[in-house]
Amino acid sequence: MTTPYPGNNNAGAGEPYQDPQAAGGQNFGQPNSGQPYGQQPYGQQPYGQQPYGSDYSSAPQATGSNGVAVAALVFAILGILGCLLLIFGLPFALIGLILSIIALVRGKKLAGKGKRKGMSITALVLSIIGLLAPVIIVAVLFASLPDGFLDDLQACQEAGSQASQQECFSKTFEYYYGEN
């Protein structure tokens, strides 16, 4: 089928316009299915969509990175380092514990290496150590005190003025830990 150029009213001027579908040629930019541009052939689902009534067991899982695991590990390490100061590390270890639990829960929803499950478990263990270590250190310190030491310190606190309390403390420490 031969027609003049589209929009050109001069029927005989130049080369004639040929319809590519009528001539059996290629229809550029459109699939060869004969469907209008942008429509899928009947029976096929658009890319990334599940057919009606199908199960989603093969649906792609969320991918990405579990940044909470990194934060949990950082706080857990700060908690371990801070436990050397006994009380300073407790808030960091507690935050690390909470973040590591959140990271483990979020990691179940992620696929691949982005889960960072090992990092989350490491943060959890370090956070627990960071919470328990100061408690154990304080318990060992109190257990190593000589018998009667705490009673004598309490008696010093009940002394009258600040000067007499300080003198009592120094005599008590000298008695228990002084050179004999």
C-alpha cells in the first residue's frame, strides 16, 4: 500500500510512504506480537508481577544491608571497652544488646550477605559480656574485702564532723591495708 508522506498533501512529490506492517517490515519500538505499544500479549504477566491467584513463595526477598548490625557491634565494642571503667560501659552495652536483637530480627527479612547474621550474633555476645563483666568485677571486689572492713567504714560515716570521718577512714585503711 502506497500513500504520500503523512501530513504531506502533495501526493506525487518525493518517495511514497509505506506502512511497515502492511509491507511485512519491522515495526520499530513495538513488539512483533501485533499488540499496541505498551500492552503485553494475552496470557503473559507484566515483568515483576505475579499472576492472579499464584503463591508468593518464589517472590523476590528484600535485599540490602543490615546497618543496624554494624551499629550494634560498635556499641557492643564500646560497652566492652567501657566496662574497664565499670559503669561507663553499661549504657553502651545495653544499647548494643537492643540493637543486636533488632538486627537479628531485621536480618531474617533480608536475603544474601546483607543479613550480617554473624555480626549481629557477635554484637549480642559482646553486649552480654559488657553487661555482665562490671557486675562480676564488683562482686569479686566486694568478696575480696577483709572481714569487718565494711562495718568499720560504716562506723566512720557515723562519726561527727568531716575531719573526724576522714581521720577514721585513713585509720581504717591503714589498719586493713597498711604495712605490717
